[in-house]
Amino acid sequence: MADKQEAAGSKSNLKSSKPDIASFAGLVIALGGIIGGLMWEGGKISDIVQISAAIIVLGGTLGAVMVTSPLSALIAALGGVKGVFFEEKLDPEAAVNEIIAYATKARKSSIVSLEEDLEKAGDKFLQKALSLAVDGTDLQELRKMMELEIAQSEHHRESAAKVFEGAGGYAPTIGIIGAVLGLIQVMKHLENIEEVGKGIAVAFVATVYGVAVSNLVFLPAANKLKARIRQDAQDKELLLEGVCSIVEGMNPKLIRVKLEAFLQHAGKSKKKADAEAPAGAPAAAKG
């Protein structure tokens, strides 16, 4: 009971942010593989360094994205860059334990007694759902309101992913435009045959930039953000299901069993979840 009171007496934080090693490592490996392959064949890094090509590809892609996307989506995309390299994730086990503590208290006293714990909730979404529950909101209405919030959050964050997705589609085409522009310049100097080959090689650097930035940066970033969105929605579904179970007056032990499905989905093995449930449920259920 002392542990429970200590947990309820201080504000918890159910989410943590940490670097996504896979994103950093993947980018390094991809660049290393491409540059390593170039040098293996006798090429040099200076062969693919072209400022004008970079300006054409990056400037053209940025302009196309700005024409296509509303300002709000562009701002969301800038904020989404952090989400590609840093993962903010709910701790599902801690969330379940906190919900069980609330369920136990509501079952012993009443759901109104949770009002004093609202400020200590470890997640804003959980805090809002509990607040609606404490206010006596109808269960169906509560679920509808919170699911609408989940959907709106998904829609807002998906707009950022679509910006990167669009950039990934435009970049290769802009790269081809850069290559054609380079070839036009080469054609002006056909009288100097020795320089034509070098000029053509330089011209195609823009195509390399366009394809590379699309497939190494923009499209992977879009897919990573989509994965983050799905995970965030899953986390909120766990919290919502827990609060709705509290409103229904479900036994805390049954709530734990119900929410274990989310633990398994989050990557916990069934064996581990089964082993932890008997130890955790009585502790949460005891007053």
C-alpha cells in the first residue's frame, strides 16, 4: 500500500524520448555503402560533389513541396524531423500499472475520487480521458470524443509524413531536370571532345542527388513518421481502453488481463506478460 501511495503521490511520466539508433545507423550505412562502392571502383568523393547540382535538386524539390503543401503541413514537417531520429514512446507496462491503480481506487471509493489524481497523471491524453470520466461523461460519448482526438492527431501528423513523401516523389524528377540542364551546357562545347565526357559525368550528378536524397532521406523519413503515428495511436488506444474499463466498473484484475493484449502487441512476449500479471495484479488491487 505504501508503494501505491508513493506512486500516486508524485507525478509520473509514462513517456520517454530516446535516440532512434536504427535511423542514425541506417543513414550512415546507406551513405557508407554508396561512397564505399564508388571508391571501390576507383572513383573519388570529389566526382560526386557538385554545388550547382545540389542547388537545383534541393531548391527545386523545396519549391515543389511548398507549392503542393499548405503552410501548416510544412511547419508540421519541420517538427516531424525530430520524430525521425528520436522516438517518444509510451511505457505500456507503466501505463497499465497506473491504470490499475486508478481502477482500484475508483472501485474502493468512487470514480469521483480520482479527481485529486488528475494533475498527477503521467500522460495528457490519459489526464483528459480521466477528467471526462470524473465529470460523469457518458461512456459512449467519452469514447467517441477521445477517438475523435486520436483521429485528429493522426491526421495532423500524417500531413507531415505526406510532405516528405511528396519530396521523395519530386526529387528524382528534379534531378533529371538538372541532368538535362547540364547536358545542354555540354552541347555548347562539342568542339572540345576531351571535355565532353567530363561534362556529361558532371551533368548526371544531379540525377544521383535526386535519386539519393529521395530514397535515403525523404521516403524513409515519411515511412518512419507513419510508423510513429501508428504507435502513438496504439498507445492512446491502450489508455482509452483502460479509462473506459474503469468507467464500466470492471475488476482491476480483469482490466490487467484485457490490457495485456497491448503489452504483447508492443513487443512483450506472452510468457513475460503472463509471468508479470499475477505479481502485478494483486499489488495494484490491494488498498
